[in-house]
Amino acid sequence: MLKKSSYLISRFFATTAGSLYGFAIIWWIQFNTSSSTIVGLVNAGFDLTAALSIFYGPLIDKHSFKQTALGASFLQAFLLFLLFFSMFLPNYFLILNCILAILISICGEFYSPADRAILKQSVKLLNVDLTNMIAKISFIDQSVNFFGVALAGILLKFISSNYIILICAFLSLLSGGLLFNSLKKVHLSIHKQIKRQNYFSEILIGYHYIKKEHFLSRYFFSSILFSFVEPALIIFLPYTAEKLGSVSYLSFFYMSFFLGFIV
């Protein structure tokens, strides 16, 4: 059975690490380059990894959800340690830091759907309402994001971005260990051996479903419009905070984002 306390603590550390990391890496790039163009390119890389998640789905479905979630968690911790050390290199190694940052983002795109699949199957075994459980966990995640960003803003007053990345690495490692402990006695059902479609047909299944549903098709295009607005703000806000002369402004901007999500 799923060890709920260990699992929830693991999620807490993973979400905290994610919010600290996302805040710290953007501020580090803005502070060290003073270039909104580079911040925009890195953020575009993050968005691209999320957009390409449609290609990861069939791969995740064909493998153990437990192994995928644990592997992504520990690989992310390893890459965060590498990023910490590479941030001390001269500025012409910036491209290496950006590549590592994007690889860390890809780990998250593999971890999240595998984690949701584990939760879905575990909740069925526990005979708990899935929708209610996901709503509660989503609320907790956004709340942790809110306080994680506030914590990042406070920490950056006393330590550099490099050491926040190091904290994220240890939190990710700890999260992976707790996740491993919580899943030791979980026996998930084996993937059904159904007739597989070709890889690209599987990728398009979700799109075809959205296209048939009137509400979802309208929601899909409204989401695209919002996706243009959010990255523009994420690029603009670090630039504004730097010009105002304090990371506290960036922390306040990000906290406003997450407060809106919570509401």
C-alpha cells in the first residue's frame, strides 16, 4: 500500500525544490547577463519541453510508472548538482548552464505524468475519490509554490542563486528517497497488452479527442492565447525587478501569480 505520509512529504520537498529552482535560475540568468533575450530563450526552452510532453506520453505508458518517477527524480537531483558546480565556471560556459537547466525541466515532464499515474492507481486501491484527492493535492502544490517563491526571495537576500540550486539538489534527492520509501509496497497493475497503434497515432489521440469535444476545443484555443501572455510576463518581470534594484520585487510578482492560481 502507498505510504501516504511519506508520499506527501516527498511531494512537499519536490514542489519546494521546483519553485525554488524555477525562481533562482531565472534570476541568476537575468542578474548575470542583464539580457531579457537570454531569459526569454531559456524560458522558451522550458515551454518547449512542456509542449513536447505529448511525445513523452507513449514512452512513459510503455514503462514502469514507479521506475520512471524515481528515475526522473534522482536524475533531476544529479543534474542540479552538476548545474551548481557549472555556475561557478566563467560566463562563456553559460550555454552549458542553459542546457542543464532545460534537461532538468525535461526530468520534471517525465516525473509529473508518471506520478499522476501512480496516484491514480493507488487511489483506486485505497477506494478514495480520485477527483477530490487530486483537487486537494493541487491546492497543496500551489500553496507550497507560493511559500517556496517567498522563501526564495528571502534566501536571495542572504545567499547567492548558486547555493539555492544546491539546496534544490538536496531537496530533490531527499524527495526521491522518500518517494522510493512510499512506493516500496505499492504493486501497480501491469500495463494492459492492447494492440498498439503506431507511435505518431498515439501522440495524436489526445488532439483528436479534444477536436470532437465542443467545450474542450474552445478551451484548447483559449489556453493557447494564455500561453502567449504568461511567458511574456515571465520574461518582463525579472527585467523589471533588476531595474528596480531588488529580487524582492520578483518574489512579490511570482507570489501574485501563485496566489491567483490558488484562488
